Amino acid sequence: MQHIVQHDQLIPIIEHDGETAVNLRDLHAFLEVTTRFSDWAPRMFEYGFTEGQDYVEISLLKNEERVHGGQNRKDYAVTLDTAKEISMIQRTDKGKQARQYFIAVEKQATQPLDEIEVAERYLAELKRNRELEAQAQIDAPKAEAYDSFMDSDGTYSVGNVAKMLGTSQNKLFTELRNHGVFIGKGHMRNTPYQQYMHHFTVKAYSYTRSDGNEGTSYTTRVQPSGVDFIRKKLDVKEEVSA
């Protein structure tokens, strides 16, 4: 059985089989991941996490919720250590904030807090939230400009990312291959290596060759997190233009 331990937290903490844990769906929502949870969760588990040790499948749906179409939804309880690692994998401010939060949760569980320490932690968290809000206001014009390049599925073409960064599509492909982000040869050329896949989406398309045989081509799309990842990886100055 699992139940919510505390409700007034940045990310809800649950108890599963007597252990402190996190509902991965809650973490997914806090991290503001654009990838669907059903696709994102298995991708996270591929980073070396073990079912039954680092995470387990759970169900938090009530019977009446199942009647209304929730019976196929999967939830996962993950350990705090797993939640911290998944947060770090995102390489975003939200990921850093989540990791620091889980560290604080662990400390709170093992150390008694006096009133002064509680107040200090509250003030520190309040300051951090204000800093994030201020940064969000600074980033708002850039985010609005980026939205003009975003497709309906929430991803960007490599060509549009190149425009954002003030370069050409071919040059960007070359740089990403040279920096070991994209595969350089073979039928998967210009698709990301597995360790960078969480910043991209690869779509497969079937086609008929001139000899009548079926072939498959792959198109790489860039997730929102991938734009900043590429900019930092290649150390280029962004030049968002309409």
C-alpha cells in the first residue's frame, strides 16, 4: 500500500512498502517535460535503473477513476536516489531544483530540525523561487521567439534550431557530428547517440526504393531542452530571429 506522507511540498513524497518514495508522474509534471509520460518513463529507466530495486509499477487510481478510462495509466514509485538521478539527467534548472529538494527531504528524514533551521530553509526556498521567477521573466522574450519556430508536436526541426543559433542547417549537422552528439555514418546518420536521446525525438519513415524494396529514413527533431543543450555543447551565441 502506498499513501501520501505530506501534501504541502514542492514534489509530493509518498510511502511505498514502508519506504519513502516519489511518484514518477509527479516528478515528470514538476520537471515540465514535454515528452509524454508513457514515452519518457521507459526512456529514463534505460539509464541503468533496476525494476524492483530502484522503481516499481504502482497504481494510485481509485475504482471510480478506473471506470472513467484510467485503467491503463501506469504510475511508478521511485526511490529518492533514483528521483535525484533522473532529475540530474534533465540538465535543466527544474532538474537542479528537484535534486536539491530531494536532498533536503533526505536530510529532514534523518536529522531533527529546530525552529531556526526550519525558518532558514523556508527563507532559502523562498529566495530560490523568487530567483527562478525573475529568470523566467528574463527568458520570456526568448521563449516567445522560440515558440514561433515550434511545431504542433512541441519539437523543433534542426533547420529551425540552426536559425535560432545564427547558423545553417548543414553546418549545425556537421558540428553536432563533430562533437559526438549525432551519429556520423550509416543508416542512422544525423540521429543522436543514446546518451543524448532525451534532448531529441527521432521519427522513422518508410519509403519505396527505385528497385521496389522498402527502406526506412530517419528524421531528428529537437526537444525544447535540446535547444539550450546544443547551444551550450557547441558554445555558440544564440541569435533568435523571426
